[in-house]
Amino acid sequence: MCGRFVLFIPLAEIAKEFQAEQLSFGFEPDYNISPSRNVPLVIRDTDNRLILSRWGFVPVWADDLAIGNRMINARAETVADKPMFKKAVAEQRCIVPANGFYEWRKIGSRKQPVYISRKDGKIMALAGIHNTWVSPAGEKVNTFAIITTQPNELVKEIHNRMPVILSKEQYEEWLQTGKLSPEALERLFKPFPSAKLESHDVSSKVNSPANNAPDNIDPLD
């Protein structure tokens, strides 16, 4: 799964990368994004635009926002078939901008946090699905999930899943509003090349979402 990620790129740079309209909301750099946090998403209706969305997909039929805390990821192998996600992957795809993400490698009885990012330092575009949930009181909340796939050679030494990371050439195909064929989804969901990623161990302080500082991603001494 993908349970934590990092985003410190300014909104203006995100908007430029994805040729998206930047709406009037703020976002402070976050070095330990956990489920239920609000983060920028790239979506498309007529044009690309940035919206603020809560991490944790909430289906339209849900009575409680808290269900999203268990729906932070959707598996690439089943996302197009599961009733909860089927409509979203057909019509409500999004990109989750990130600088990198954390995974935990088992070492005996403990887990060592590892930070994974692009070698070139560019924005990491995570494939996601989104939905606008309406509470019983009529409140509208944007929500999303990150799609995960099989790990590449680098990540499989750390964890058995990784987020779907899109190349720049895939942005347009993923964000288009039409339904994608099973063959297109299979191609888009292939693991991002190991040669384009790097990883290093980081401090165990990232285990707590309360710890949010730039040195979270510093290599462990």
C-alpha cells in the first residue's frame, strides 16, 4: 500500500507542470502526509485544474466520512471491477502530485521507514481516483484514493506494493474524460522503472504523522 507521502513543491509549479488552473486555496509543504489530510489534486472537467481533496475515497452511498480512512488505496488489478471504484476509474481519474513517498522495510521485529523519490528530482505523478461526497447535512467533500500496483525491482526489496507513477507522456491519457480500455489501464498501471527512482532510509520519527519537518526526508546517518 501507499500510506504516507511528501509534497513540498509550490502550487504554482504544480499548476505549470500539469497545465492546470490554480484555484484559490493554500497548501503548506507537508513532509508526512497521512490519510484524511487535504492535498492538491489535478483533475479534468473541461480543462485541467487543481482542487483540494481529502485522502481517503468516500463512495457516494456512505453515511460517514470516516469510511475513507480505510479507502486510501485502490489496487490496480481490481479497481476497474470493484463496484466502489468502477465509476471513478472510468470517469473520475486524477493525478496526485508528490515529491516522494514512504514505505517501511521489515528488519527482524521492527520496520525501517524508507523514502522513495525520482532520481531527477521532478514531480512524482501518482495515479488516483476521486469523488465528491455529500454528507447527510449537505456538505460537499472532495475525496481520493491512490492506485497501487506490483512493485518494481527497487521497491520490492522494501514492500510488496507501490503507487502507480505516471510518466509525463501519460498525463494526457490518464486525465482524459473518456473511459479507458482494459488494455490501456494495464499499460498505465505497469510499475515505474526502477532506474528512475532512488531510495534511502530515514528517521523513525516519520512513524508519527505529527512529525512534519523538512528533515523527515534526510538520509539516516
